[in-house]
Amino acid sequence: MIDRRPPDQIGNDAEGPSVVAFTVELRTEFATPPHRHARGQMIGCSRGVVTIATAAGSWVVPAGHAIWLPPYQVHGGQSFGPGAGWSLYLAQSTCQALPSAPRTVAIPPLLREAILRAASWPDEAMDEPRQRIADLIVHEIGMLPAEALGLPVPRDPRLRRIARALLEQPADGRSIDQWAAWAGTTARTLSRRFPQETGLSFVDWRQRARLMRALEMLAEGTPVTTIAIDLGYNSISGFIALFRRTFGVTPAAHPIRLAR
């Protein structure tokens, strides 16, 4: 029997064990309102897709990936389709050398196995062998490069309004001039400020929003043809080609689809 406190209690305890991990099996979709933890948190997906949203942006976490959230980062979550994964909480004192902003990362086998080992511990006691595994976990997290699965939200209120509308309806095909007029700005301002505030051009930002939604729809079991049409692509082959350039595989061959 596992003798540990519930995850929320552990997450709100800034110190104590350096790492505590839990595995999760999701039979139905779930949504969590915005909240935060005193500890750093890493949320990983073994099967399915989770989307994490903060005031600064949204991140998609597909199978084989995880999102890092520094201590006190306000965030909410939404899963898509049944799935499985894990959650890791790190004491504040171990987070000093880790990223200070959210990021999505691919999880290598060594780190995944170390986290699953930590999740199997029946209590929160940290002896020397456990501490070595905990130190390995922290070291590996610090070495992980960020993956391009995030979507920063611009700070400018006019651009933020456009971004929120596209996140709700990624298929909206209005031109940059139409979006600018709708938000009360100019196409030139929109074109200049989007890359300044998000690192992406308006066209690339909208394309990434569509691809993030495509991952969610794949996890829900939506047919590829339906995804392409619903997201506003002019041709199914064009959508498949773009997906493959971005993720290295076709939608039908993506691990999210194969895991269903």
C-alpha cells in the first residue's frame, strides 16, 4: 500500500522530499481550473494528450512528452480522450537550476524510467538510493531542450484578443487585414508586433494553433480527413504534408493515433 499524502497536499508543501511522483490512468477526459503549487511540477503523458494553459500561453503535451511548470506557476489543464501519464513534484530548493518558465520537453527513456521508479516508492522517505535517483531526475530535467509545442500569447490586448479567438476557432480563415480591423488595429501593426511578442509571425502562430488542435483531435479519435476539413485546410494532402514536416510523421502514423 502506498503511504503518501494526496498530490495536492504534496504540491503545496514547498520542501520535504526532493521529488515525489505519481502515475495516472485516465478513463475519461478531465479539466482542472487554474491553480498553482509551491513545488515545481512536471506533467507527463504516456498515452493521450493534455493541454496546459497559463496567462502566458498554451502548451500541448502529447505521448512521450511532458511539461515543466516552475513553482507557483498558475496553470489549468484539459485532457483529450482516455490516456495515462504521471505527475512529478520537485521541492523548491531543487528548482533553482531548472527553467523559470513553462516548457514542453520530450522525455528520454532514462528519465522516464527514473520517474516511474520514484512513483513506485510506497512512502516519502528519502534514503541514499532514492536520493541518487532523485538527483538524476533533477539533473536530467535541467538538460532537456524545449520542444516547439508551445503557443505564446501576445501581451498587446488587441493581439491577445485575436489569439484567444483563434485558440477557440483555429479554422477561422479571416485574412490578416480582416483580423486587424476586427481588433481595432492595422495589418502592419499586427504583422510587426506578433513576432516581437510571441517569436512567431501571425501566419506561423495561426498554423501552430491549428496543429496543436490537430494533436488534440487525433487523441480523440477524429478521422484525419475530418481534422483537415474542420481546421480549414484547403486540401487534405496539404494538411498531411504540413503535419509531417512539423512532427516528422503523418497524422495516421503519429504515436497519439497508434496508441488508440
